[in-house]
Amino acid sequence: MSTGATDHANRDPIFTQSLYPFKTSAESSPQHNPQMSEIAHSQSAGPIAGGTALKKTPNASADGQKTGSPVKTRSLDYILRSGLAGGLAGCAAKTVVAPLDRVKILFQASNPQFAKYTGSWAGLAAAIRDIKRHEGTRGLFKGHSATLLRIFPYAAIKFLAYEQIRAIVIPSHDKETAFRRLISGSMAGITSVFFTYPLELVRVRLAFETKQSSRSSLRDICRQIYNEHVMPPSTGAAATPKPPSSTVAAAETVSSAVNSAVPRSGLANFYRGFAPTILGMLPYAGMSFLTHDTIGDWLRDPSVAQYTTLPDSQVTPSNKTSRRPQLTAAAELFSGAIAGLVSQTSSYPLEVIRRRMQVGGAVGDGSRFGIIETGRKIWLERGFRGFWVGLTIGYMKVVPMAATAFFVYERLKWALSI
């Protein structure tokens, strides 16, 4: 015997839906629809920090260890892979531009033997010929061993720090702004400089040395820097007596206290020019990563993607994880070159000041000048143009260097599935 409601439900499907709102024909079946589950899973997946949504492939396991699962940004595996890719990219880039780097340092630091070559393209070629004639081809790579010793950890720390800091500062695609990219790059640059600056100072000293009779080894340069006894900058108070006053007395007391606190030798000498390096790294690394990522986004736009991206590059070679497409070699080199051009221009005056501070113990009376004193000295010697000495060589060096570094790094990331 059936009830009236049951009989009516058998005749009227609308009544059935209102009477049993949670029961559908699909749910009454014990089988699960995998296609609908896959659609729901893909809709719930959010973008990663870099703005690329990762779609889990059907053969991925639950624990994420088998093929098809993306490497987590915070995992040790990801850190080691990104560090290796960054270190190798930095070494490749520095090797390409090593001769230009040697000449640029000689120009920036106002080496007396090469001052006559500054200011023209012919002078650049003449300087290279002079070095090759007196020191041989190896002279163009002088200091390169120290460069590679420094650049591998420097580039490794810079790129892996950028990936980690970016994941924190830009947790999702909707928070990806130019300012956040700039901050991520700047912080990554500062982190790498802090750990590798002493090696940079040694490299500059080796490149600055032009003695033909004897060549200093890496150990000799380190010993020389360590044993240098620098003199604090003279204030001129002794040469120009002034009537005593409480303000002058207080200023002299503070000045003497600061000078007595500054180490005259030892490990502190390996951080000469560190302050302008940090100031210069803020725009340099920040603008470099910001420009590269921004131009990369433009080149991946659907309107030009067929000309600037590699086909089937959204899938990494070692697993089937979806990621943003790889740029062609020409497009990747172009984005890296523009990044180097912009970053070099924005930070070059501070780089000139840094070089002069770094070689302060190798020339003159060994006085230690701060950023303001060094900048004033450059202004008195050459005026405004003094802050841009060697910029042409800087472009010739940084543009191919940045292009090579970003190209190698992006290709190694793709090969290492990160």
C-alpha cells in the first residue's frame, strides 16, 4: 500500500525534488564521476607565487613524491636546485664578460696607467691591447679566479633568495605588483652581497693591480688588505683653528669617539665600500628582477606568444607539471639584456663610489673616506661626468652578462623541473 505522497512523487518529478532536495539521480548511483571531480579540483586550485597555476596530473600520488607533483618552493630540494641553477648561471655570465670587467674596474678606479684611455671607444680597444701586450691574454682574465669563487655563491644566494622572498612577499597572483617585485629583488641582492662582499673586494684589488714585474697571488692580496692601517678622514680642524665653543667641542668629541671605534685594520678592511654597495644593490637587483619579470610577462601575452615562446614548454621534461611557457632564446636574451640596461643605469653612480672606496688602501695615503667624502672627491676631480666614467663599458658588460645569466638560469630551472 502506498501513500499519497509517494504516488504523487512517482508522477511528478518536481514534487520529488522538493520533497527530497539532497537526492539526485547522480548521487543515487554508487559510481563517482571522475570528470566532474577533475573539474572541481582544477577550479579549486589557486595560482602559485609566480602567478602560474599548477595542475596536478592524474598519475600524481597523494604524498606528492611521484612524477607529476610540483616541487614545493620551501622544500630543501627546491632550494638546492635553484641555488645550483643560479650559481652556474652567474659563472657563465661572468666568464663571457671577464675582459670587459677588468678594463671597467681600471677605468672606474682611475688607475694612473689607464686614465688616458677613458672617454672613447678607441680608448677601450687601446686599453685591451695594452693589457694583452704587457700581460698576455691571461691579463684580460686577471682576478677571474676570485670572480668565480665569489660569483657562484653570490648568484646562487641571489636567485634562491629571490625565489624564497618572492614566495613570501607575493603569496598569490592577485598580489603580484611591480612594487612587490622590486622589494623581492632588492632584498635578494642585499642578502647575497652580505655573504660574499669580502670576495668581491679581493677580486677588485686583483683586477686593479697593473704591476708588470711581479704579480700578487690571492694570498698576498688578502694579507695586504688585512694588514692595511687606514687613517680616518681629516676634518681640517687642526689646520684651521677655531674659537672654542660648546657645539664645536661636542662635535669633536663625537667625531673622535666614532673614529676610535672604527677598526684601523683586520677584517673590517674587507668591507670597504660596503655601505654604497648596499645602497647601490637596492635599485640594481630590484630593477633587474622587476624589469626581467615584467618584460617576460609582456612577451608571454597571447597576442605575441606564438612568436616568443617555445611550443609544448608548459610541461617540464622530468615530470608532467604544468608551468608558464619558456621564452625562445632570442626573447629570453632580450628580456635579460633590457633588465641589465635598466639596472646598470639606475645604480651606476653608487658603483663608481664603491670602486673608489674599495681601492682606497691601494692608492694615496690609505685614508678611509665615507660615501660623502668619496663622492665629493670624484666631483672635484671630474665633475658630474666623473660619476659615469666607464658607463659605456658598463653597458657592454652588464647587458650581455644579465642576458646570459637570466637565459641560463631559466633554462636550468626548466631542466631541473623547478
